[in-house]
Amino acid sequence: MSESDDLHGRARQMREKAKDLRDAAEHTTDPGERQRLQDKARRLSSESEQVSGMASGDIYPME
């Protein structure tokens, strides 16, 4: 498996985790917990876009 394939797989896993977090946020009644889950989902989505971009050679990682 190539490094690009590894990065694509990692990006996919991050997107799936972000979706799970968004789903959990929709079902919680605690506003603080909802906000925390939504923030974490946004961070994971953003990171997955960066990882996906690196895998396709479009961007370089941010340092």
C-alpha cells in the first residue's frame, strides 16, 4: 500500500469520525456537550481535507 493510499484511508476515517460526532451532537440534550462535539467534528473535517489534499499532492502540510 502506498503512502498516498494510507493518507486517503486516514482522511476517510477522519470524515467518518466527524460524521459520528455530528450525529452524537444532534442527539445530546446538553448544550455544552453539543457545542464540544460540533467543534471537534469541524476540526476533524478540516484536518481530513488537509490530509486528503496532501495525498493528492495539492497542498503541503501546515507546520
